[in-house]
Amino acid sequence: MRLKLPYKAVGSFPVNDVMRVILFDGRCGLCNAWVTFLLLQDRQGIFKFAPLQGKYARGIDPEASECLNSIVYVTGGKKHYRSGAALRILRDLGGVWSLFFIFWLVPFFLRDPLYALIARFRYQIFGKSESCRVPRPSEKDRFLD
């Protein structure tokens, strides 16, 4: 028996209160490495993923899908961006990774410029693919697009 969860609209797409969706630049080498890391560490399968270039991301956050320099974390019907998104993801991942949430004490106006600097040069440092990440068959249910 499947439990029906109440859905909210975020943008034009429904999400529920327990859904944790990570929108990422599907062509970025660093972003794809981050997604691979999360897939390996998230043994409970709490995170879902969608590339910012995809239909799902455009429906949830059209502005973010136009500007690919931020990760977007959608949880509890709220959207989080940049360093705040990354820290919340690590916190929700749990275990030793939640210790990184201590960096939440660093004000966002100090964290986000560092995030922006890395985002600005990520293609040069980590590479850029011609197409978005294609999930393996075992990962298909974790991807929304």
C-alpha cells in the first residue's frame, strides 16, 4: 500500500513536504561529481535530482534554469540556493556530513562570494559536457528528468 502525500505547487510542478529535489547544472563536471557523490552517500535514497537544463527544473524555477551558476535545493516547498543549498544538502545527508553545517555560522555574504567564484570557473577547472548526465538504469528512479 502506497502512502499518499499532500502535494504543494512549487512553480508549476508538484512537490511534497518530504521530497528533497536537487537541481544541478547537468553539463558541469563539478556538479556531476557532486551528484555522483550524493548518489553514493545517500543510501536511503532521500534525494531526487533534475538538471537545470531540463523540463522539471524549468517548471520549478525558471530563473535558475536560465542562470546555471547555482545549485537549487527544493525541500519542504522552499527553494534554497548557492552555499545555503549545499550546506542544507549535507545536513540532510546526515552522518559525518552534517558536521559541515557548522559553516552555517559563517554569514551568507561571506559564503556566497566563495561559492560564486568556484561557480564562475567550474567549467575551466572541472570541464563541461556537451550533454546532460545520463543516469544509469539503477539510478533512473532518482532522476525526475
